[in-house]
Amino acid sequence: MPGGQPGHATTAADGEPAARPRPPRPGTVPTGNAEVDAQLRRLDDADHLAVSGHLDVYEDVHRGLRSTLTALDQHDPGS
């Protein structure tokens, strides 16, 4: 039941929910770690994808952050 019926979301031609204006997402504040900062900037890629593609970006960023943080733990001079 596409289009204007009260209580029903409208959908785009591709079946995705129709785009709604979004509040601006806060910018990424640099962490000082180039690898972490690169992963966080990847989150901007999700802004240009249909909602169905967001999970792939989030999972990729999560994997990258885990890998980077694991590597930091292995090279921690305090251990």
C-alpha cells in the first residue's frame, strides 16, 4: 500500500523507505590514531547507501576497529 495512506510509510521505487530529512550527524573528531580515524571516516560511506547497505559498512568498520585495537594491545609497551 504505497503512498499517502495515514499510518503507512511510503517507499521508493526500489522498495526502500522513502528518504526523509535527517539531522546532521556530528563530524568525526580525530582520535590521534590514523587507523582508527580511517575506520571512523568509513561510517560516512553509509550516508550514501540505501538503508539495506548500512549493516555491511557498520560490520566492516567494527571488524577494522577490533583488528586495530587488538594490534594496539599486542604492542602495548606497558605490558
